[in-house]
Amino acid sequence: MGESVVGNPLWAVLIPPRLARFRTLVEVGDAPLTVDFTGWNKYVLLADDRAFLFPRQADNVEWFERELTAYRALEPTGLAVIPRLAGEWRDDTIYPFPFAAVTRLQGVRPTDASVLLAQLGRAIAEWHDITPPALPGARPPAHHDRPDMRWLRRALSPATTRDAAAEAAARLGRPEELTRWTERLEVGARHRHVLVHGDIHEDQLLAVDGRLTGILDWETARIDHPFWDFDLGEWGTGLWRRHRHDLSRLWSTAWGSYARERGLDIDARPLETAFRLRQALYLLDNDRGPSIVGTIDEQLRAI
């Protein structure tokens, strides 16, 4: 049967009687609706002006509620690239979990988001400057619980930076680099924690004619190190395949525009060093194709 869908895709979220009640409740009438199934934690029904968010199951409600909290905190920024909360409902005759609406932003997912990095850096600076909201229980996605990710967290924490640098130098067989790596990581570790989106990649962005118009899916929002909104390792294999040998420039572009807005040092090397060492440690323990994540030597030469 392949990828074909039999019947109305909307019925996978709301069966016809519930869908009819939903249309009345949110006042969309007979307007066309489409459904997006790509989210790990939620379904999205799309109207012309709004996107309706539905947690997939009970375990996803926590992430859903955190996303709504982030939208409330971000609304005073007036950032046009962030959806605004447009309604919340709890009606068991329609859906067993709470659901909500946010404004629908115009644009399409870019085929190569590297051209948007300067704009993205400036936008990130705006939400990093707000007073962080309370986000009880907020945590990174499950895939951050890997040895290389845990190393990176230690590298970005002032109390453990030196130990993390020593571990990297020993495991990667580069004792002569210990002093330089330690100095760079210590600079990167000084940044104060802020509200981060925490999972930015190409599928979370919208653009029109090279202009950034949307940053979606704030369910991983948390208070964390600024690095986590600049982790190009989250961007998937497309970015790597297109720009594997140009990542240092991309780092400088994104971080430079961000740092200028926040009055920080525009030198991207401290955080790029953390990123490259994390990648090298990952490759040390995992056999992955170099066309996707490069090689250990390639990562270390870029530092």
C-alpha cells in the first residue's frame, strides 16, 4: 500500500462527529483544514490563519504545555517570527487532552537554511534577552542523554570545564592541545543560562524569498546554555552534506549576528571548539559515514 492514505486524513486526529464539534467550537466553519503528522509529540491541524496543536498521547501533554508557556513568555518580545497563542481548550467530547491554537506564520521550510543564519542569530538574541520564565520539569530531548552530549554539558559548565577538556585531550590523543582547548572552553562556559528553543533545525524554520518568517515547535524550550540554540549538529544530514567544509563560516555568521545584538564577544571559536570536540568524541565511539558527520581529524583541524 506504500505511503497512500485511505479516507480523510483529518479523521486520524478527530473522527467526524468530534471534528464537527471542533469546527463549531473554534469557529472555522467549513473552511479547509489540513493535517501535519510530522511532529513527535503532537498533531497539527492547519487553517488559513491558525495552527491547532493536539498532543498525540498523555505522555506528550507535558511538552505541549511547556510549548504554550514559552509562547506566553515570548509574546512581549513582539518577534514576528514566533507564533502567538491564539486560544486554548479542554473539551473531552472533542479530544481527550487539552488542545490549543497559535497564529499560523507564512512561509515554507527552506531547502537550505544556511542563508538564514544571520537573521536567525538576531532573532535568537531577542529571546535570549528576556527574563527566563518558569518552566518546571523542562529538560532536553531524550537523545541528549548520550555520552558525547553529557561531555558537552560538562564542558559548558564552569565547575567541570577543566575536567572535560582533560578528558577530551586524553581520549583523542592530543595532550599538546589541552591548554588551548581548556582556555577556549572556559570562555564558552561563562555564558549565563537563558531561555532557549533547544531544538532548532531546518524543519523548524519558515522562510519567504530568503527572509526568515517563522521559528516553530517550542516544546523543547528550557533554561539552558545559549549554545543549544546554535548546535549545528541538530540540523540533520542535509546541512552537513551541503556545507560540511564550511561550518566554521556558518558558526561565525550565526554567532556574530547574535553577539552583536547582545553586546558579547563575536568570536565564535570558543563554542565551535565545544561543538567540534563533541563531534570528535561522538565519532570515537560511533562508526558513522564521513559524508554525514566528517572525521575526527577533520573536526580537530577546524578548531
